[in-house]
Amino acid sequence: MSCRVCLLLRCLIFAQLLFMPVVVQPQESPNDPDANCLKCHSKNLKKKLEDGEIVSLKIDGDTFIRSVHRVIGCSGCHRDVVKGKHPSREPIRSRRAYALKHNKTCKQCHAARYADWEGSIHASLVAEGESNAPLCSDCHSSHAIQLRAGYEPVSGEPCSNCHEDIFRGYAEGVHGQAHIEDTVVHEAPGPAPTCFDCHHAHEVKAVAAADYLRETCFGCHQGARDAHQKWLPNAGVHLRAVACAVCHSPSSERRIDLQLYDRATQHPLWAEVDDAEHRIRMGVIDTDGDGLDATELRTLVRQTSRQGQAVEIVLRGRMEVTSGGDAHRIAPSGAAIRNCESCHQRESPAFQNVTVSIGRSDGRRHRFPANKEVLTSVESIGSVGDFYAPGGTRIRVLDWLVILAVLAGLTIPAGHFALGWYLRRRYRKR
């Protein structure tokens, strides 16, 4: 073969090799710890817990790669996993016990958010042993953690996982509809609020601590105070004593809640005891179990003390809706209740449901039923005197006393003039 032919063949072979697609099999780096973890945890591994539940240990690698935690890897959270001692033979009592054990892992990076959570109603429920109270992983998941922008507020997750009825009310209300339709609520400076806009994401407070929720409403509806002043008599009193949802969720069932307050500090009275202990105490006062009557309510007020020191107790009344779903089912402003007769009339439905509550430091309340007559009984004047709705909570005996006082006031000058007329006439006859 001539040199020229050999050179041509070599050029052809070189060109073929140069443009040939190269298939490289992915080689796992022995130094990639996440890949080492997924060697086993991408398989259908399972573990039986001490409570009998069988849990899956399989991790979806693609899901984890899309997680915000991909940058810290498996060992960022699972620092207790030691090479040579894994898998651990340590028994796991239950899924909940394992989640509780590892909940503080989040604190290593998210100290500020964890501190917010520790001051929340959710953390209070966890401390009391409530098995359904949310931990970090219940809301954020374990391995598919997304940015806040990735959460879908239309579905209400993760809040709707526990608060399904409440989210249904929100979705049916003006706020939920505005969010679904991507419109702006009347007077609000921005988009319609989602759950964490009003209740916050981590420092979630008990809804019974109503003052902060009212201020939250005013945060968006900044003209609401002035708007009420224009048409509502004693607007300041109404805004303090009537929850926003009472008028703005017109189809809701309402109640009067009488909460124990310290007259000196004007703060709610706190009682750090559980419901069971309170019910025992109420059972001693409300012996027939049919709700507190006026006499029993007066007994409760007299016996209540804080830290063993007697305090002057008053009952602060507040009208509110009875269910969380109704509280979030806010109607358009044009459908809100605006007529005084809905409350200020005899036998108004708003005053047929009465409860007495004692607050807790986390904002929750111990609620106990009371007879509606406590609002209109003479015996309740000393305890419920700070809550009075003209026409709605009229005390009939006081009405008669006022009438008698007026008649007496008229009788004295009338008698004076009559006596003077009689004496003058008698004097003239002489």
C-alpha cells in the first residue's frame, strides 16, 4: 500500500474518532456522601417501630435535589449518623417520638424562626403532649423543603392539613376569593391575605387573644376606624366589644363571652391549670351542671384569685362568632350587618349563647357555659356591670326602679305645688 493511501486512511480514522459521540457512564464519586446515602435509601427500605408501625426509609433523590437543603446534604441534619455504626440498632418508639427528637435540629440553622415557634400556640400544644400539634417537619416536610414562594396559598397547605374547616371558610370568603381571582380587597394596600399574613408563619398566637387580630385587620383596612366613626354610635366601644367577624360574617352564629379581668391592671386573668382541673372547680360551683347562673357566676368571681392573692375581678364581655370557619368566611363590605336592631332589641339572638372564660398565658381560654339570664339578672350587676347593650341586656328590675325613681322625682315637686295651692286656698277662705 502506498504511503499516500496510508495517509488517507489515517486521516479518515482520525476524523471518525474526532466526531464520534462519546458515551461516558456516570461514575459515582466515593467522596460524595449524599450518593453514598442514596445507595441504600433510594431503595424500598422499611423499618418497624416499637409501636408496630412500619415506616418507609426511601428518599426520592430528585425531590431532595430540588429541596433548599440540597446545599447542606444529608449530614447537615443527620449529624448523629456515624460511619461504621449505621444502620443504628437503637429502637425508635414511634414516628412522633422520632420527629420530636429531631425537631431541635432545625434550630442549628434557623435559631430565630425556632425561637418564634417556641413562643407559639403550636409549641404550647407540643409541650402539653398533643400528638397532632405541628412540628417543623409537619409543615415543611423532611426532605422536600421548599422556599416560602413555593408554597401554594390557594390550597391552604400546610395550614389546611389541620385547619380544614377554617380554610374552607376562608376560601368561601372575600379574602379567599380575591386570592383565587388575584384581585385586591377593598381598601387593602396589597394582595389579599393568606394564613400567615394574619397569623404569622411561626409565632402563631391563639385566636382567643383577639386584640392582636383586630389590629391585624386595621393593618390592611386602615380607613376602617374613620369609616365606622361616621355612622356607628360609640364606634370605639363597638370596636372593642364586638369582633370584626360578628358583622362581617353575617350568617355566623354569635355568642357573648365574659372573660375574667383584673380590674387594677386591665389585663386578662391567667390561670395556669389544665381544663380537667378547671372543670373540677366548676363542678363544685355549678353543682347541677346546667351552666353558670347569676348566683354561681358571682361565686366564681369572688373565689377567683391569682397566685394566692385576692384580686378585684371584673367580667369583660365581648361578642364573637362561635366557629373558626365562620370567623374566616368574611362577606363583601356591602353585605355586612349595619342595623342596630340585630343586637339592641329584647331576645336578640346575639345574647342567647353565653360563655364565661378564663385566659391562659399563651392566649387560649378555658370556656364554660353560662345561662343567658346572667346578662339581665340583678345579681349580675356587680360582675357583669361593665358589659351592657341597651335594649339587648336590659335588667327589668332596674327598669322598674328607674320608673319609680322618675315618678318619685315628679311626685315631690307636684306634691309641693299641690300642698301650696291647698294652703293658699284655705288661707283665703279665712
